[in-house]
Amino acid sequence: MREESTLRRKLASLQAVKDQYPKYLLTLDDDPVADYGGIKCINALRWLLGEAL
């Protein structure tokens, strides 16, 4: 998520869910894992392979 407005839009829906389950924002970008208030933004392929958890 390199576009700031897109990132804010995607995070807003996950932040609205008030539970204790882990939340992941999967992207096709090859950026390092980032954490936005408990929401992990990770590459989808790495997540599928279990490399980024």
C-alpha cells in the first residue's frame, strides 16, 4: 500500500472491528511487514507460505 489514502481506507474497515482476533492486510507489494496498531500489513505470498507471521 504505497498510496497513503488507499492505506487509510483499507485500515479503517479493519480498525472498526472491535475484537481480539489478529488482523492482516494482505498486499501484493513486496514491502517489509508493517504493523499499524495491531493490524499487520504483509505480502500475500509470504502470508500463504507462513513466512511473515
